[in-house]
Amino acid sequence: MILSRAIAEGVAAGRVTLVFRRWARPGVRAGDTLVTAAGVVAVESVTAVEPTGITDAEARGAGASSAEALIAALGGTAGWPTYRIGVRWVGPDPRVALRADSRLSAEQRTDLVARLARLDRHSRSGPWTHALLRLVAANPGRRAGDLADQVGRERDAFKRDVRKLKNLGLTESLEVGYRISPRGAAYLAGLPAVPAAGSAAPADPLGGAPPPPE
């Protein structure tokens, strides 16, 4: 379940405590947490309801002006069940503090090397993590679709890979495109430079993470 920035900020401020969705089956469960633009949100309850039973007070608790407006804005397919989801703000996104910290200890760097190498090993198309980090660093604010086209990738798959790097605190999402985070810049600064064409091959010629130390 994705929350818009306005709704996520409403949850963080305590103005929004409910979300309504029309789904074929529930998209979240009580106990789930969501990382949103305003921080981490906990799902406290998921209950099937009749749309006609939604009150104006509940609609205001979901950030709508009235039950009529909320029902009119419900997405999904007509005939699907409607669910009332209780939500609560837990705290700030831990990735925000992580990506702002440019001080990488030897232990932290070793851990990142291992994590990126694992992502590379599990990729069907070969190592990609270092090449993508360098691409984002060189193109701040560039549209995801443009970056994907530049490297011959499908946009949604490309965005999923950037999100994996974001989860490690190495990239940041902008209103348009991405940029490298201070943590990501510190990590890149410790990598061997990519040589010019015709010179000796780098330690990671495919742009991926080197294998972690034994």
C-alpha cells in the first residue's frame, strides 16, 4: 500500500488515522509497517466495510472532506471489497539518518561491499551495483526513464534496483530523479577509479561490487 505524501504527512501529524482502499484482497495486514515520505507508518487494523456505512467523521480521519468525497475517490474495481485500515505514525525513516552519514568505518564499508556483492550475485544480468551508483552520481535529478534508456534497462526494473540502493542509504529520491547520498558518495570515493578506454581494466570491470573479504 502506497500513501501519498499529503496523507503520510497527515499520519505523522496525527490528523490522519484511517485509510480506505478497494481491493480484491487485502494489500496489507495488521502489524505491517510502511516506509513513506513522512516516515514509518504502522498498520494497526484492516477491516472490510460497506462503503455506504462510512461516516463523515471516518472520512475526515482519512483526510477527506466527507464520506461522499472519499467514496468517489476510491480506486480499484467496482464490486471489490472496501477496507478500512487503521494507521499510526511510528517515527522517521531510518534511512534518512543513514544516508546523511558520510563517515564510513572500515566495518561499515566491508558490510556494504558484502551487501552489494550479494545483490550482484543474485542478478540475472550480471553485476550492476557500482555502475548504477556511478550513473546516479553523474546524473542528479535526471528522470528515471531517461537513465534507464541510457543503459538499456526497462524503467520499472531500473527503479527497483535504485530502491535497493536507497534501502542501503546510498541514494536519495528527488521530486524528479535521484541523487547520490553523502553515504553513497563516501562509498564511491573509496572505490578504484574506472580507467579510460584502452587502459588497464579496473578491479570490477563490469561495474559491480567486488567479492567480500574472506
